[in-house]
Amino acid sequence: MRGPDAELAAAAAAGGLTSIAATDLTYMTPAAAAEAAAAGAASRAALAAARAAVGSGGGQLDEPSKMAKRKHQITSLFHAAKAREAEYGAGRAAGQKSKAETAAKYGWV
């Protein structure tokens, strides 16, 4: 044998090579894992801020065109779903507020 294979065979015979398990390569100390999680959270927050700034009106979606609605394009469906979600959230908040006001009025707790 010649070349790199011969060198590897000679190193293995001399005991110069060590075996490395996959767990040795993937294990992170708890401190390193916490640091990686913090870095990931910071990058996700920065990405969310950048995405919000890119859209018109600070993240608001443009109204889909009539053709997009007619063809049921995913952007128009997404826009409609977000509008329904906002309406539902406003109604739910109003319902919770009136429920709390009624409980306070009659002394229910």
C-alpha cells in the first residue's frame, strides 16, 4: 500500500488512532446548550422583526386582488383567515370583558 491508506493502516497498527462515537460529537454540555438556545432565540426574534418590517404597514398584508380571490390563491386564503382570526379575537375579548364587568357588578367572584 502507498499513500494515505498506508499511513492510516500504519497509524492503526501502532495504536495512534482513536475511535469516536457519534454521541461524542453531538453531546453538548448544559451551559453550551443554554448558550445555543439563547443565540437561537435572539436570531428568531431578529428574523421576526425583519419580516414584520418588510411588509407594507409594518407587517400588514395587502388586500388580495379579485383574481386572487376568484382563483383561491393561498395568499388570499391566508389573508381571509387572518381577518377572521382578528374578528374572532376582538369578539372574544369583548365577551370576556362583559363577563368580568357583570361579575364585578353583582359581586360574583
